[in-house]
Amino acid sequence: MTDTMDPRLLERALVEEAAKKSGLVWVQGAEGPAVPLWHVWHDGAVCLVGGGPGEQPLRGLADGGTATVTVRSKDKWGRLVAFQARITELAPHSEAWQSAVDELKGKRLNAPDAETMPERWARECRVLRLEPTGPVTEKPGAMPDGGGAAVPVPTTATTRRPIPAGLPRLLLRRRSRKG
């Protein structure tokens, strides 16, 4: 090993190892916030299935588009690496689709139809391949200063208010009548 090792190879190795070890990635498509998605690392890319009933949503992820993929550390759960990816939707029953589905079905937990799952995915879902393009955007030693937390969605919900002063007496009176 030499001191002049190509940094792109090191980045590629970091992306691959992180994606292989983590069962969850955060993906941000063309619009909307980043969403957590389960995946497998297969043949040099993150492979996802979803978009159908009972499966994870794949909003904002379109064939031919791009996405930002953030991979967390398996042991610390913090951001480890982020990269840009090209999105490719695999055609149902194609060789690439079958290869990806074979890997995905082994990682799908709590499937109600484990035996017929690939047929359902072909009918109702999309299988996407997110292939890294270019250099990584975040890595150890080159992380953004901010925490990366999204701004909370506006809501009319409030925190719980203190219980009314008379409630304890009311509850105690009910207990004494029953006893």
C-alpha cells in the first residue's frame, strides 16, 4: 500500500462498507425531506423496494433522477457518509430486478406474504437502484457544522396541560363509593 492511494477509492470503500453494515439509509429525492428507508447494498448500489401497499413510501424518487443518500454508523447511529446517487428503476422480472429482489426479500422483515412477495412487488411496487455518482458530500473529517435536523412541521397540537384541581377529589370519591 502506498501513500498515494486514490482518495476516490477510499471514499468508495467507505460508502460500500457503511451501506453494507447499516440496514437503514436516509434518502432525499427531488422534493421533500430525507426519509429513512431499509435497503440492501447489492452490485455497487443501494437497492430499495417500496411504493406499494404495505411497503415503504418512495416519494420524490423517480427513474433517471438523483437523490442524496446518507448512511448512518451501525454502532453510533450518527451520520457517517453522504453521497449523490443516480436513481434507476429496475424493470420487473428483468435480470437486474430479479438479482436485487433476491437480496431484498432476505432482508424484508415481517412480510405477511413471504412466499409470494416477489410477485406482489412486481405487480404493485417499484424496485430502485441508487448508484453513487461523484465524490462523497459528507465523510469523517468533512461533516457540516449544523445538526441536520429538519424544522418541525407547523401544528396546532399543544403539550399536555396540568390536571384540573378538582380531579383528584372526584376520582377519590368514585373509589370510596365502589369500596
